[in-house]
Amino acid sequence: MEELRKEIDELDEQILKLIARRKEVVKEIARIKKARDLPVVDVERERAHLKILKILGNELGLEPDEVELVFKVLILISIMRQVTDL
């Protein structure tokens, strides 16, 4: 069981690194949106992206509702980041 817990710890670290990288990309997107006078929220983009992510998640054996929940949180964080960076 300890080996499995260690593996989870390592996976969590990788997830955190990916979230940190995502945050950097969001900051760059916020900069571009500001320069182009674009709105922070793009509902159609979010809807289409969530649909694709749920399909991909399902193909990977994940529950679509759980995938949607995780990514809605990430999207909300991204929106908050963009608002504060603008």
C-alpha cells in the first residue's frame, strides 16, 4: 500500500506542475485578450471544450460528470486569474 500511496503522491505533484503551467498560459491569454479588447469569458469556447474533455475522459474510463466538475473549477480559476490580470 505504501508504494501505491507514493505513486499517488508523485501523480499529485505532476498534476500540480500542470496546473501551474496552465496558470502561466492563462496569464498570457489574459494579456492577449486585454490587448485585443476581448471579453474574459467565452461561453461557446468553454462549452465546446468541456464537451471534448468529457468525451476524452469517458474514453479514459472517467465519469463525464466528474471530468466536467474538475474542469469547471479550473475554468473558474482561469476566469478569476484573467479578471485580476486585466
